[in-house]
Amino acid sequence: MDRIRIVGGNPLTGSIPISGAKNAALPLMIAGLLTDEKLVLHNVPRLADVSQLQRILGNHGIDITVNGKRRGDDPYSGQTMEIDARVIVDTTAPYELVSKMRASFWVIGPLVARMGEAKVSLPGGCAIGTRPVDFHLDALRALGAEIEIDAGYVLARAPKGLKGAHILFPKVSVGATHTAMMAASLAEGETILENAAREPEIVDVADCINAMGGRIEGQGTSTIRITGVPRLKGAHHSVLPDRIETGTYAMAVAMTGGDVMLSGARADLLDSALDTLRECGAEVTVSNEGLRVKRNGAGISPVEVTTAPFPGFPTDLQAQLMALTTRARGTSKITETIFENRFMHVQELARLGARIHLDGEIATIEGVEKLKGAPVMATDLRASVSLVIGALAAEGESMIHRVYHLDRGFERLEEKLSACGAEIERLAG
Ligand code: EPZ
């Protein structure tokens, strides 16, 4: 298994290109199941999760081609992916595949809407919590699907098609909003989703479905109105920039000090995290090129932050912020409200010398002057990158094990950081 070696202490200076968003690319690929015409996605990041979903869609008989790189192409430009779901040969998503990536459960919406049936494995637990799928199933039931659970599989049937409905989510869920929105776009009549997720990735998928001939309004607000259409057609769509990758590198710069341009980043996708970064003492400026983050001289100020659905502070940046606050001049408090067990990084950050006290959903972080390099273990995607941030500022060498977690969601991380002066390398095997 690959490891990443980091020798900390260097400030970051230069430019980091921001890739397409993983959490938009995955549902966009799944939206390709909604049509028998070609969906062409641009700016798709090269990530392990994207390749995994390619395999899962391949299992349904979907033909996916990815345009190879040509000589002279920018090594960081995203890939173009053509998804051809003309023929769906199999409506089953097996356990072996779904258990490797939870988002693949979301195929259930388009499959039942277009094919009238789907058999999808329940995803099971994961490192950040129990993560049930009851909201997805309730939404499909409301749209008229019959749902049965048998031997670890969800069987969803709607042989006569789905019907528009009024759905009120009990709690904001990104995935359940995707499922309901995709399914409703091929249902008969109008669907209203209330307490829907407002995340930019939802807006990206809704915009793509509209480019495919769908009729979705209100995306980006908590009420989404979908008028079902009998069929959707092919389209071209470009994946929006990754706000979590943007926030992660911004926090890395705030941690090490330096001056970095995050090119292609969109500030409007992460206002709340940028406010927190400014509070921590980073200087953030927005330009046409992207986002420039600087921290020169001044120390890191402590903060109090609670994670919340968009537009609140994202849970996907909670671990990275925690790494940053380990070196703040004072005590910070981070409350995690989205997932009950998303603190796996705490013990590993402690190995670098961080002082963190956990009490239920609240972490209290007492800033220390110095972190010290150590061997640490990646436990999930965002937890892993928080260790990278810690190690970049720690004195001496850190070795991060199990970096396959990082490869799920960060494209060319070592290259992007070393180009800005970090001492970081991947060791194979
Ligand atoms: C998405 O997961 C993201 N994944 C996660 O990113 C992200 O952390 C999360 O949204 C929250 O922003 C992708 O986009 C691929 P939810 P999702 O449904 O949709 C509860 C990363 O690191 N819930 O919004 O699975 C759930 O347990 C990942 O990139 C139910 O109770 O999250 C949680 O407490 C990890 N029943 C809350 O809702 C349900 O049926 C929000 O989860 C569904 C969710």
C-alpha cells in the first residue's frame, strides 16, 4: 500500500489548479442513466471514486468512454467522459460494488424511474457513521415505487412509472435530494421537494438535467419543483470546481503560511469556510483567476465553528479546520452536527502532538506551538487530508499510511503541494 512522506515546515507559495468536484461528478455520472442518449461530462476529476463508479455503471451495461490526454494538454485539466446508457442490461447494483462506494446507491433513483425496477444493495455502515438510506426510500415510495428489503438488497418497483408527489425531508440530505430529484424528473406530473439540500452540487446536477430537457426549478433553495418529462435527451455539461478541495488547500496555506492562488476556484461555493479562514487570520482575496490565500507573519487565531448543511460550514472541511486550529493561539471549539462519528482524525492528529478533547459531538482544541512529525494512519477521505495539513506544518518527518483514502477524492495531491514548495512524496508499495 502506498504511503506519503512529508517533511513539514515549508510555507506554500505558487498556484494550485482546482479540479472538478467529486461530489458533483458522481451524481452527474449517475444522471447519465436517465437517458438513452449520450451525456458528455467535461472537467471530470481523475479520482479513484470516479473510476469505481465507472465500473459500477459498466456493470449495468453502460458504455463509458474517457477522452485520453493529447500531447501538450494541461496535465491538470479534467477529463471528458461520454456516458452512453442506451442499453441498460442489468438493473442490479451488487453488494460487492455498492459497499465500496456509498454514492453508488444513488443509481436507484434513475433506474427505477427509467426501467421501472432496481435492485440495489444497502450500502452498510462506513467510517464516518451509520448513514442510513431511509429518506431515499421514503421519497421513492412517495413517488409511487414499491419498496421491499430482502437479503440486504432494496427492491424498488414501479412498473407503471412514477408519479409526482409532495415530499418533505425530515432532515437535509444531499443524497436523498439527488435520488428524489433524479427520479422525479422522469415521473408523471409535478413533484415538490421541501427541506431539500441546497449544496452547489445539487444545483450542478439540476442544471445538467435541465440541459437534458428536464424541468427543475428552485435548485439552490430548500424548495425544488420538478415537472416530470416523458424522456430526457443527451447533453454536454461541465462539472463545477471542487469547493472542498479549494477549502482544503486554503486551510493548508493558512496552516503553513505563504501565498497561493487557487486557480479556477469559485469563492461563492464556500463563503462560510472563507469567513472562518479569515477569522483564523488568513487573507483571502477573490479574482477572476480564482482565490488567493495568504498568511504572512500573523499567528492562527482560534475559532468556534459548527458544521451545517450548505450554506453553513461543511462537514467535509471539519477535519481540515481541526488540523489548522491545532496550532492556533488559544482554544477552538468545533461541533460536528452532520455525522455522529466523524472524529476519526482526532487520535491521529494527537500523534502529531495536537491537544484535542472530545465530548460527544464537540471537539475542544487547545492550540499548541509546535506539531512534531510522526507515522499516522488515514481513516477516511477528509480525515486523511487533515493529517496532510498537520504534517505540512509539523517539525520533521511524517509518514501517512493507507493513502488510498486520499486518492478517492484528491487529484494529484502530492504534485499540487510539491509544486508550491512542500516536501512531500509518495512511496509505492
Ligand atoms: C454527501 O453524503 C456527500 N457525499 C458527503 O461527502 C458529505 O459529507 C455529505 O453529503 C454531507 O454534506 C457525496 O456527495 C458523494 P447526507 P450523503 O445524506 O448524501 C442522515 C466526502 O467526504 N441521513 O446529506 O450520504 C445522514 O446519516 C463525503 O466527500 C439519514 O438519516 O450525506 C447524515 O446524518 C463523505 N437518512 C445526514 O442525514 C438518509 O436516508 C446528512 O447526510 C440519508 C441521510
